[in-house]
Amino acid sequence: MIDSLRQLGEGLDHLAHPTDDGRFSWSRLAGRVFRTPRQPKIETEVLTRLLDRIEYGYSASLRPTYRDRAQRRAEAEVLRAQAENIEPLIEVYDGAMKELARNIARAARTSFVYGRLPDGHLDRLWRLYQVVWRASDWMNQPGRRPLLGELIVPDARCALSPLTTAIGRGGERPIHGIDALIAAANAETRSLGRQRRLLEAARQQLFDAAAAIFIDPVAERARRILLARRIARLDRLQAAGVAPDVDLGFQVREAAARGETQRLCAALSALEESAFVAGDVDLQRLTSLASAELWRGDANRLDGPVRAGSLRASEDEIFGAPLRASIERGYAAAAEKLAEVRAKGPATSDERLTFTPNFLDEWEHFLTSHPTEELLAAALAADGCFHVGGAASPVRAGREVLHPELVPFPQPEMVLEPISEVNDLANAVIGDPRSVLLDLAAGRLLARRYVRYRPQRSGERRLYNEVRVYVLDGSSSMLGPRARMRDALLLAELSTLSARLQDAQRDGNRVLYYRYFNDTVGETRRVADADDAARAVGEILGSLRYGGTDIQGALLASFEQIRLAAADDPDLARAQVVLVTDGEAGIDEEAIRRAREDVGGLPVGVSIIALGAQNPELRNLAARQRTRGERVFYQFVDDEELRNIVEGETAGVPIHLPATKGAGGHALTDELRSVLREIDRHLRRIDAEQVGSGADIAAAFREVGLSPEKGMDRPARARIAAVENDRISLRAAFVRVFPPMPPAEPNGAVAAAPPAPPPSDGPHLADVVTALTTVAEIVETYGAGGVERQADAIELLERLLAEAAVPPWEYAELVRRPPEALKSALRAVHAAARFGRA
């Protein structure tokens, strides 16, 4: 099996580095005569079946849809046994290998006949090869199949479905940018904060693309699910104590040294998943060994009770344990109302039409079948699934204004500072050990310090008030997972609001309005303080909601609410409307436009969330509004994913040890410490491989007034080089990739500059300008400190140009003699990357 995979890998390597000189041959002529296709076919039918077996154990088309969990899981067990009898797993895997071999053979023939492959074809073959390679590990390690399946499936679904437009058979066009951002996030193994920035940027790009054009629904769903699950998991890791802005390897070492087994478990889980998606096989193997040793003596990590316990721990960490009791009281109140309806019978003709026996049974099931667990699981996933104009998770409720500070642990930016205390000697730059005391006394001894950017408060406070209006569909069709997610969104918003209200240094006040609607628009509720938020939980969950859907009335009422709030509060800076629905209803766009104009110049964002069913009217409304420059987003989650979310199936690998483990250092065995040392050595090797040239190191020392040749011996210089790439190296690389342009004058003219050759209008000019504009937008919106922004800009541009098939020499020629459009794009990148202020 492994030998066959290596042969396929060699075939791909040959395609990537062809040795043929491209000259005439009879074989090449015969290929053209017999019409070898220029676009070789890629088949994935068997590989899709294999992925279904990894994820479900049977074909996805047979997945049970019973409402009851126990029935559905029992049916799934039967289907798994039937699948193995019909088509043994080994036969499915062999078929996937043969299918991939045929794909590579077709690509090789096209490459031979025409001298090249279509853009992106080789990259997709490589991604499919990675899926098959990872599936081989899953096949060969039956004991680790649950864990490997969790890691393999989300990314593999994206590889099987290229992201294209959906404009008809054979007429699809590739959509660039989104996969490049996901790939950049996958390659990041050390910083959860950088992963989040890239993943959120990819989600934003996906929303933008989906609002502007019709995307292939299978490909769009695969990426939407991948992004939602990974962002939600980052929330859980952060709540478990894994800092987003500190190197993961350092956090593993620190947690082990302090005996913090729960934090160590979470950090190892983060490092294991990051290494897997990055393709770092050695690091993933080591972290898996460490996790297995840490979990030794406990149940399998993927057992149901263990997963549920970890999920519950994350819910309490993010939302607080008291919220669970409030939710239970709210559902208990709703159950009492339902019992009264059953006892008294319907009082009006409208209720007789709605409260049929079957409908009452559905309500009873909704209120008694794991309601609290399902609601909190949905709330935990909400921040990853939806963009509602801000963070929907309390762990991210703080203001993101970043300021630099010096810290002793590794960060992307390193500086040398004079030692101020004896404890700094561990990080000292020592040239001659005999002169350490003299250098320390004279103030010449320097220590390595790292620059971390973290939220801090300035002396001046400016208040920017915000109003947010949630408009929630309370119709009968929402009952079930749709209603869980609807209520969970509002619950997460209330928790985030409470977290903000507890911050005495917050930069403004947020007021939340919410109303439910069915045939009519319900009463508006206002939440402005913690007591209001606590009362709102009971009102949200303690009501029985049913009826039809009046979306337009709800939207008009929301804009009117914002207009009134703007009139009452002169400090109101922005507003956000979040519409949550599953219904299809006619909408008068002209009436919506007039209502929006009545609000005035206040910035108003609109997030339209469709649960379970698409809404063409709202989707078209969002697309048209965005063409006018409005901040409108249309977001959709299907019923299958909603069911997976509320049942906790999307939570991934547990990040908490069972409670019986405790937090003592006794769990750290000698075997575990040995594996942790191996992980540390591996991560340090990664650092060494990324060290820049000696000239860059020398430049860094000259910056602080040192001569590395005279002041340090060779071993000391090597130790410095092995720690970090220095900031000067990155700035030089940034300037090479993004040459600085003369500033534009206010009237549009360009400032005086040396004469340049005439502008070049190469064939890839539009692609390059688009790539640079995308880089500027993403770095400006999701960037952190100056160093991170510059590094992200370089990596993103490389990936975007490769995805658009722009040769490096073409880009170099364009930026050497840039036309005005390219100059403007380069200026935008420099401004977004804060170049010169890092």
C-alpha cells in the first residue's frame, strides 16, 4: 500500500518537474490527432465513497434522518454492518488508489501532448493525493480511526470539491483567494491568533463571494463547515487557557513545567490538529504520543461521555456555569405552559389550528429531549458559523486595540535589551563567559526580549455607542434544531454583552433589542445591563412560539427601532440588524430601501441568517444591497449541519481531560516528559530551518550597536540565529515583494519621482491588482502587530499569485514598471501593513 502511494507521489513529482524538452515527436502529434483533452478529467466518485466510510461508516446518501437520537444511531450501526458486507473497506480503498492513478495518468498524457496542464490542475491532484495518503493511515491504524477521522474529513471534503461558480455544466470558473487563505491557516502551526485571523478572513471572503455570485453549493458547504468548526474550536481552546498570541510550543513547555495538566491537554490538542493539517507528520506523531500518554488509563478520547464532558467544560468556561441553571429554569417554565395547554385545550380557533396533538408532541420532545445540552452546543458553535457584526463569543468580547510590550517568551519579533535583574541571565546574550559579571556591572550585557502586541487602554477614552437588533423567526416551522440555533444566537449575544458590560474600560455602550415574529411582529425587548440580560434568558426560553412568517414587517420594524434609537442617542455610532429565519416570504425591496433611508447616515449592517432552508428573496436582496455598498451578509446553514451542531457532533477531538485526572503534576509520567522533550527539540529544529542569512543577523546586531564578529563567538551567534528570524530581515523581504511607491497628491497627481519607463500592461495586470487589493483588505481588517501584518502580506500574495497562475517573473516585471492602478494597490498594502511603524 505504501509502495503504491510512493509511486503515485513520484508521478505527481514528475508532473511538477517535467523533463521533456517539448520538441516535436510522433507520439505528441498522435495525441493531438486523437484529441487528447486539454482539460483532463478528474474522477472522485470512489474517493468520495471512501470518505463517506471514514466519516459515517456507510454511504452518505443513506444517512438516517430519524428525529430521535437513539433511533438514528441504531440505524447507523445497521448501515455500517451492511456497508461492510456489500463492499469491504479494503476494496473501497484499493478503488480510490486506482482512481487516483487514472487521474494522474490522464494528466501526464495531457502534459506530454500540450506541454502544460490547466491552471490549478496539478494542485488539485496533489490535494487528492494527500487525502488518499491520510486515508492510508486511517486504514492501517484501526485503534486510531475515530481520532484520524475527525482530523481528515473537513479538509478532505474541500479537496474533493473545488471552489467554482455554479453557472452550468462545463461552464464553471474557479474562485480564487478563499482556498489560499485556508491553506495559509493550515500551514500555521505555532500561533492560534494567526490561524484565527486567516480563517476569519477566509470566511469573510466566502460570504462576499456567495453574496455576489452563485457558488457551487457542495464546495461552498464544505468550506463553510470547515471554517465554522475550526473557528469555534479556537474559541474553546482560548477559553481553556491556550493563549492566542503565545507560541504553542512555549505553552506546552510552560504547562508541563507547572504541572497544569488540563492546560497541557488543550495545548497538545491544538498542536496536534495544527500539525496534522499542516502536513507535519513528525510533529503530529509526537503530539499524538504525548496526548495518548497523558490520557493513559482513561477511556478513548472519542468515546461519547468523554466528548460530552469536554463540550460541557467548554460551555461552562465560555458562558459560565450559572447560565446552565437559568436555561433549565426557562425550559421548565415553557414545559409548564405546555402542560396547561394540554390540560385546558385550545381556547381560540387560531390555537385549534396550531396546537394539534402531533404539534404538542413535537413541543414536548423539544422541551424534554436534552434541551439545555443542545442549546449550549449551538451557542458554542454560533461564533464560528455566523458573522453578526462582532464577536459572538464572550471569550472574544474584549476590545482589540493592540500595543507592544516586552515579554520573555517567544514571539515573532525579537529585540535585545540591557539586563535589568538577575533573573534575565537565562536569556542573556553571552559572548565570553569570563566577562559576564563585568558586562552585567557595566550595563553592557544584553538579553533577548520579544515584542507582543496585546490589548491595552490608552489615557484618552472615546465612547462609540452601538445598537444591535435581533429579529427572530418564531414560526412553527422553526421547531427543532433551527429553533435551538435561533435561540442560541441570541443567548450568545446576551453573554457577550454581559462580558462587555463588566469591563469598566469599555470603549462604548451597547444596547440590544430583540423581537420574535410570526404572522405579526412581537413586542420589542430592550437589554442594556446585566439584570436585563438575566431576565431575557427566561423570556426567550419560557415561551411557546408558533404561527406563520412576516419577514418584511419584522425588517421594517427593526429599521424603525434603529431610527428611534439614533434620535434618542447622539453618541450612537453604528447599528446592526440580525435577521434569523427559515421562511420564504415576499419582500417589497422599495419599502425596505425607504425604511433604511429614514435611518439617515448612521452605518447599519445587516446579517441575514437562513436556517435549514434557503431564502431566494433575502439572498437576492442582500446581493442587490451589497452592490450599493451596504454592509449586508447572507448566511445559510442546512438542517443536517444544524442537527450535527446541537447533538455535539461538530465539537471535534476533546480538549479536556476527564475530571478524575485532576490538575496535579502526578499525571506527568517520565514517558510523557520524554515525549514532550522530543516535541520541544522538533519545534526548535523548525525554528533553525527558518533562520535567515548571516547578513540579516549582522544587520540586526548593528541596529542595536553591536558587532557580532567582535562581541560574540561563533556558538553564541549560532544560538541567536536559531531563536528567531529578525525583524530587519522581514522588513527587507517586505520591501522586495512590495516596492514602496511615491505618495499620491491630494488632487490625484503623483508626487515628484525619478523618471521611469512607460507603464507595462502585462497579461496578468488585472490578476495582480486584484491580489494586492485582497492582501491590503485582509491585512487591514484582520492584521495584528506590524511584524505579523508584513509576514501575512508576503505569504498571502505568494499564495494568491500561485492560485491565479501568475508567474513570479511577470509580477516582478509589473512592479518594476507599475502602471498607476498597481501603484495605488501597492500603497494600500503598505498602509494596511503599517510599514515603517512596526
